[in-house]
Amino acid sequence: MKRGLAGGVVAVAVVAGSLWPRASTPALSRADLEASFDADMRHIVVEWDPDDSRPPSGRREALFDFVYQTYKASAWIPQSLFDRNVVAQTVAGDVDTIVDEKVGLARWRDNARVRAFGMAPNMDASGPLRWTVNCLVCHAAEIDGVVYFGAGTKTFDDLWLGEALERLTAAPARTFGPSRGGDAAFASDAHRILTAHHHDRIDSLTRARSTAFAASHVELFMRPHRGGMPPVADVGRGDAKTPPLWHTAAKMPVGRWYTDGSFHGAFPLMASSMELEKDRPFDALVRVVIPTIKEEFTSVVRHLRPPRYPYPIDRALAERGRELFDSSEIGCSRCHGTYDGRGGVAWPGAHRDVGTDRSRLEIVSPGFVAAFDASPLAAEGSLEPSPGYAATPLTGVWANFPYLHNGSVPTLHHLLGPVSERPRIFQVMAARTLDRGRGGQRLFVNPRDERAGEAELLRRFGDDRNWFNTARPGCGNGGHDVWPLIRTDENRRALIEYLKTL
């Protein structure tokens, strides 16, 4: 069944609901959320373009609207589903376990009303509190206890969340759940949406990997086919990591988007198809979602810049790395661009086959292109197969781990070293902690696991979605073999130190 983003896009309110065990919860007020916004954001790292000429009040308003955007959603999860403690009856674990371990959201610890990024309430509505989700469920990440706004998620498990919500909104659970007003109907409708938009191929094989692009194929196909889905064999999976939003500034001049650059247009509007997973028609896409996404990219996303590396940098070593990066012998800049040291890059927009796993490229099939061409998105750009992945901008690369398009390489040390030495298995939840020496994520939450050896870890955790196993389909870690150019550990260390400055 298609779980993935179709579950997560409606389902994050499982978390919201479990945090307020009150008998009745009114809708949240926009005025109250605005009044506390500065305090709520005080520990969140948001790097903004210093050349943005708008007054601080204008930037703040745009950022607030982006954080709480609902796209006038047609699918809502009622708070009352949780007020009767249905979560405790249906989903094992306390709130912290559900939020931090099972769902893996970026917790918003300073916000007393909205406790995780990506959750959006029905502000100032006349009825009781309900929830939907937005872009930040995938575009916020916690590293060393700090939330970085715009970073691709490291730990979010949309498959687990979708399956949990499907249980919570099923008829047996609803008998113990919402009884007020139309809330029972909202819960029932959520369950219908979760089941009606499933497809057998759209399940991420590893948590914190997205199948959203493949899900777009399904959703674009369904509308002109009266809700029917494309055959299983016609739909790819291509698990991929979520890219950071601060890459937008580099990609806008090129006008090619996503990890393979297959969408050509002024804005990355394939993202709008995620709203279709909430059972929305094409006319809502045209009237509401696409204009809103364009405005968000103009007012917020294009102004985001990469977060600064938060720890000391050996500047002399970094300068040696810069020389190697730009040298004719190694020449990383030929594909990845040249950097100004202030978060900017002249990105050449290179999309090349460097021998990495091709599963994500193969998603853009003739059937997917045909479904796209029959949709409103065809008026906004084109979908074209690409021969290779983007040589991604490296702004904020220190925070954009794990590496390669599918997140199959945990550190820069492994990416720049011999391909044969790249780990075959590592733990996804360890990505909340930075490996300062190797540049990237830790391999394990528990150091004892490192002593077990790869063979034993593959035996114990090879089928566990909380671990990344490079033997899974679409999860290969080969390609991008630059060690023959780098040659020495000294050069590798210098390059890693330079990459921390970008």
C-alpha cells in the first residue's frame, strides 16, 4: 500500500493530539501564535539573506505565514480524536517516545502550543482545534540538540506515522474518540483518504528517506483516471533524502529542481502535488496551492542561507582544502561551483551520471511524464528524464548529511575516501549527532554497536528500517569515486575542513 508521504502529510497530528489531554480544546488564535513567535523561535537557527531589503517586520510576517501554512487544507485531524486518550490505547509509548523515536520530528521545545515543526493548526476557526501538516515536517532537522530551519529531515518516519494514524482513525478507535460536532466526520474522512491513496510501491525502505517524488506519479495519474492508480510495475520507488531549502538560492538561476533536475521551471512545483495526497482536486492545486508555493518561494525560501558551522574551524587547513577544491587536479568546483564564503555560490547546474544508484533517476518513466503532461503542472514547467543526478550545491554541506542523493554515505570522510570503505549499514537515529572529525553523522547511537562488526549488524538489523542498509533496492552507496584524485588522508582532511566553511 502507498503509505509514505500520503500517511505523513495528514498524520502528524498524532503527535499534537497526544500532548493535550484536555476535555475540549478550542482552535488556536493567530494573534496568540504571532505574539509568542519571537520567543518560540529564539533557539531555532534561521539564516537569512543579509541583502533582503525588507524591514524585519516584513520578514517576520513572511516567516510566520510559512511556518503555519495550511494551504487551505481539505483534510484535518481533529484534536478530539486524542482528547479521550485514544493514542494510549492504540499506539504504544509515551509522548516523548512517539515524537522523538517513532515519528522523529524536529521538536519545537520553546513553543507551548505547537510542539513540533511541520504541524499547522486551523487558526481562528470557529470550531474546535484540528491539525494538518506542511513543508517543515520534512524541512527542519535537529543536530546536536539545535533545530536548523530548512535542513532536510534526518529522522522523520512518515511510514510509521501513516500506519499509526490509519489505526487511530479506523472505526474501532473512532468509537472511543471524537464525538463533538463534525469531528467524527473529519476522523472518518482522514481514514478514507489514508486508505484510498495507498499504492503498493510507495513505501520508504528506510526511515528519513522520501518517496514523495514517486508519489507524485500516483497522484497525478489518479485525477484523470477517476481515482484509479497506475499499475504497480509502472511506479518507481527511488528512496531519496530530503534536500535543504537553502539550496533554492543556487538553483533558481538554473531552473532545474529536485535531486535529478528533472523538473524544469521557475519554481520547484512538483512539491505542490503533495497536497493532492490530501484528496484535493486539480482545481484546488491551481487556485490555492500553486500560487501559495510561488509566493512562499519568493518571500521566504529563496532568502534562506546555509547555517554556519557551529564549532571551531582550522582556518589554515581549510585554506589548503580550498586550494585543492579549486585545483585542476581535483577540481570539485567544476561540477559543484565556486563559493564566496558568505553562503553564496555560482552553481553551474551540472547533472551527471557519476555511477551512483540509478533507482531514483528511473522513476521519471514515460508513464510518469504522461501523467505530468495531463496535469496543471504542465503549464508551469516540464518533466524530463535526466541522465544523472545534480552535482548538488555544497552550501551548508556540513549539515546536509548523510550524503549522495539517497543518503547512503554517512560522512564526508567516507564520501571522499575509497568506495570500498563506505559503511554497508549505519543507524538512522544517530544522525541527530554530528561527527565533527569525519564530517557528517555518527554511525551508531550506542558505541557498543560499532564493536559488533558489519556482518553482525547486518544480521541483526539488516531488515530494520531504523538502520540504513545499502543492500536494499535504491540504497546503493557506490559511485562518485574521487579517492583516486584526492589520494591521501591529509588532502581528505583539508577538503573536509574547507567544506565546513561553505
